[in-house]
Amino acid sequence: MIVSVQSRQRIRPVPFAAPLPLGMEVMTLARLQAMAPPNVLSRPLRPAFHSLLLITGGAATLAVDFVGHRLIPGSVLWTKPGQVQQFGDEWLAGDLVIFQPDFLIPGTGAATIADDPLRHTCVHSSPAHSSTDRARQALRRAYAEVARRGEPTAAETETLQHLLSILILRLAPGPPSTAGADSAGLDTRFRVLLERDFRTAHDVDHYARQLGYSLRTLNRATQTTAGESSKQAVSRRLVLEARRLLAYTDRPVATIARELGFTDPSNFSTFFARQTSEAPSAFRIRARSGPAASCP
């Protein structure tokens, strides 16, 4: 997937819009491709909802936040609200499940997984007729029945919530151990707060105070759960947003620096170079002229 300097395209926000009064929708990829305006899927898109791609045929690469994910039959790709994604021109068959952040029943295991910003883009491969595929087909059939009638009942909505939860639990790693549950809970709350405040709060003490914990406790939670300090998490989130703005907008580096809370553009450039080993301008050129990195 190549985005040239001459043909670079801006990020297109995609709000949630479904034909039924539900917080979710299931469709085939063929229907998605048929209903999308020409060339839209090949542009950088930033959906405001969760999406699950469940591939049954074809092969293609989907870039998500500068990482290219190769999808083949049996692959499942889960992207979270706010992630920038871009399809290639290759053919794929399968299902797309989209759902709003508040569709799942609060407090359930699936809702906890969906709310965790660390559980972002993930690709799983599974054989045909696996439990994941059976969960996909059950969800698809239930949604098709609701769509045929056009007006979901409360019981049907709850059924869809449970079926989607089953699918998510099939995809996600097992729950943390009892010993790590407290750390995982604190880490999740930290990630949610970080997503809200990273543009204006670079000091990790801010997050510890907001959460009501000492910095040492917060660092222990992030190290236990994600293998990084809270400071590393803040820096990584700033770098991701900086990359998005550099790659997909024409804003000057100084403007991007201010948007990300840096009062001095030179401080931003120094920070970016220290984190990525290249200057912001060098990254901008490379991102617009080369392919996305492969998924590890």
C-alpha cells in the first residue's frame, strides 16, 4: 500500500450510521464494497466505532496506524474507534461487524475488553468451522432476522449483545490472573484517561493524581499489564498522534507541536526524534512515499 507525496489524502472521519435503531450492524464485505462511494475505502478512514473484519475468502493488506496487516481466510482484524485504517485494492470476502462503544452490556467481560485501549488491532487466524466461525455465523443469522423485520425488540437486542460478546471473548486472550486483576483495572482506567488528556497533559503525575494513586503504584500497574512505564505510554500515544498528523495533514510541524501541547516546536522535534530516531519532516516524507510496515 503506497501513499505518494503527490496523491496524499486526508483522514476521513466515519460516524456510526446503521439502518436499524441498534448500536451495531453486520454486513458482508461485498455489500460494504458495493455501497461505498468510489475510492473511499482506499482513503485513510477514522471510524468512530469498533469494527471486526472476519475473513472467509481472498487476501489483502489493511493498514492500521501505519502497520500493514495481511488478511487471509480465517483472519480476524479488530480495530478500535479512532484508529486510522486504509484498505488496499485487493479482493476480500467475509463479514464486517461494527458496533458502538456503548453497545455491549456494561460490566461484562466483553465490554471490559472492548473498553481497554490496549486491546487494539489484533489479527487471529483460525481454521474453518472453528468456534470463532460458529460465533460469527450465529451473530450474522440473528442480525439478518432482526434486519428482515426492521424493528428489534428488547429481547432481540439483548440476544445480539450476548452473541457479539461471545464472539469477542472467542477472539480475546483469557482474563488476567487474580493477582494481576487490580493492576489490569488500574491500567485500563489510566489508558482511558490518557486518551482524553494526552494532548494537554504530558506529566505522568497528572494521571496518578487524577486516578488517586501514587506514581509508583501507577507505574507498577502499567509495567505488570503492558510492560511499559506510564511515561512510556504517554510518549507512545503522543508519537502515534504526531505520526497521524504528519502523514495525513499538511499542517506545519510548528502547528502540530502546538496541537499536541508543546509550547516550543523545537522541543517537539527533539521529542519526536528521540522517540522515533528520525525528524518529523523526515517521517512525513517517508510516510507519504513508502509502504506501511508489516505486522510483526
